[in-house]
Amino acid sequence: MCSMRTVIQKRKPRQTLFPFSGLYVSGAAIAGILFGVWVFSIIQRRKRRAQESKSKDLPTPPSSTVPASSINFSRSIPSYPYSKSDLEKGSTYFGAQIFSYDELEEATNNFDTSRELGDGGFGTVYYGKLHDGRIVAVKRLYENNLKRVEQFMNEVEILTKIRHKNLVTLYGCTSKRSRELILVYEYIPNGTVADHLHGNRSKSGLLTWPVRLSIAIESAEALAFLHLSDVIHRDVKTNNILLDEKFQVKVADFGLSRLFPTDVTHVSTAPQGTPGYVDPEYYQCYQLTDKSDVYSFGVVLIELISSLPAVDTNRHRHDINLANMAVNKIQNHALHELVDPLIGFEKDYTVKKMTTSVAELAFRCLQQERDMRPSMDEVLEILRGIQNEEIGAQKAEVVDIRAADDVGLLKNIPPPLSPDSVVNDKWVSSSTPPNSF
């Protein structure tokens, strides 16, 4: 019995090993599964990182979307050869071509200072030539911060969504994640309206009165089109009106522009723009409307009449702001003191009559209360009417000269009616509020 008990006592430990060995096997299996999951997750993370590194320079459109029905890029944007893979990788941004920084650096000869075309509030513009031979204007924004990215995206979105013969064409841009924010436009060779009025091209004498009136009309066409497209430019000024070799207008610089909702009367936003052009009601009430552009355009009209800059600290303190100066001169029946003598105001009655009409229109645009200002559509209609009067007057002169050889230069003979009385009547009629839309 004693020996049997001993045998049994020796066998008990062997029986208890079986359940523990099963646990070891199960634990090993679970550990193996967990290890496999861990390895798989590492592989997936590496794949994601690789994909992100390949696309780090590709643009990501903002969260705000535009209804597909309102966009038709195929007809308005120049067609460039893109492969399907390029499009899938995002080589266009809002329909605009994406340029690499290196390509634009090469196009501008490393942003050579001798190629600078202009220096604005947000960036420097350079003359450039692309690989495909296109001559372009390359706008290099000063800073790559959140505010500049917003302006960059804003301009790209607007200029790729709308096209007009009097709006500058955007060819493309860098990615918003590029080392620098750069916009690429068509090259407009003849400078700005400001250059020709009171800048480095002002001595050329090329801005005759017919040319100035044409500039006013084409600029108004561009702004009326923008407003029809629910866009407020917000920085209308002669420095942002470019001229081609035929003196045709190209309105530029949409960094401050706003897409304007159709179901509201105004947008509440902090006033932005250029001193001398900012709508006073917008400045005081923080309410942006399409009439804010109308006020700025009124300043442009006065510049076209006077050839004076919008702000000049060298003038008398009451005349530093051109808009204030113009309103005072017009109210005091002293328009002749404001007008540039080079346009023939005192020598040519037709020019005098048309200039007076444009001054009346500018006076209405510069009203302090926005409801007193005309719409851009009305401004455009009035300017076209003034131009048609000029054409009609020219035809009448030709008929009269042929009818009587001894008449001489009819356009230099003053009319029986005093121009001042005409001006007085017009200012009275303009005191009633125009129809607003």
C-alpha cells in the first residue's frame, strides 16, 4: 500500500501539466495573431505616408463647393495637353493649370529684378516666358501665410469660373502647398491706366479723350459683368486696370474680391481696399455691396477726366482726397479747374460737353449714401450714350463741313448756350435718387 501510494503521488504532477500546456499553445496563437495585425498596420501606414509624400505638392480645393451647373470651364479655359493620370493626380486647380515652382523660377530667370513689371500691395509681378513659348506675367505673393492663401484661392476660384474680354486671363498657379504662392496671367504689355494718367507713361500723350472714354466704357463693362456674376471686385482703381497694345482694358487683381450671395442686400465684413477708392459707407458701416465698386469707379472716372492721382498729400489738405476735391469743384461750378487741359476741354465743345456728362455721372457715383448711386448697368448705359453722342457729333460735323466750305472748324466755335447753365441743370437733375436694383 505504501508503494502504491508513492506511485500515485509521483504521477499526480504529470496529470496537472496537460491543462497548462493548452493555455501556452492558445497564448502563442493569440500572440501570433496580434503580431500579424501589428505588422499589417505598419505596412499600411508606410503606404499611406508614401502616397502623401507623392501628393504633398498637389492642391486640395476648399471645403466650399460651387454648384456644377454654374461652372463651364471647357469653353472658357485655354486647352493644354493633360493626360488622364495628370488629371487624376490633381494637376488642375479649379480648372487652372498647376505650375511647379522650378518652372516659374526658370521662366522669370530666377525672378530677376530687371524683369519686374510692377510691385503691388500683395506681391511683385514679373515678365516670364514658359516652356511652350507663352509670354506671361508671374505674380509672386509676398508671404505664404493663411491670409495670403485665402486671397490666392479666392482669385483662382473667381478667374477660373468667369471669363470676359475685359478681364485678365489666368493661365494657372502653383499649388497652395508650394514653397511660394504664385499666379500666372496673360501678359498685358501696355502698363496700367495709372501709368498713363499720372505715372511713368504720362508724358506720352496717348490718352486722348476718345481713348479715355473707351477705357471708361470697357472698365464699366467688366464690372457690370462681375456684378451680374455675383462678384464684387472690392479694389477697383486705375492701377488694377491694364491696357494692351490697342489700349483695350483688362481689369485685374481679384485677391480682395468677394462672391456675393444673391439672396442678401450686403455682406458684413471689415473694410478692405485702397485709400482714396474705398466706399465711405462701407468704411463706416462695414457693409459691402455692389455699390461699393460703383463708388470706386466714380474715382476712376475723375482720374480719367483730371489725370490726377486718387490721393496726393502734396495737394491742399482739403484736396488730398481726389473724390472730395472733385465733388467740391463740381458743386462750385468749377469743373474747368479739375479737368486735364490736354484733352481739349476748353478748345473743343464736343469734348467739353462729353466731359461734363462724365463728370455728372462720376458725381452720382461718389454720393455718400449708396442708394443714391447708380448701378454699374446704369453707369455703362450712360457712358455708351455719351460715346454715341460723340459719334453723332462727328458725323454732323462732316456733313456741315461738306455743305459749307467757309464754315471752318465747327467744333471750335462755341455754342450759343452757356456750358455753365447746362452743368447747373444737370446737377439739379442728379439730386434725385436714381433707380437702384
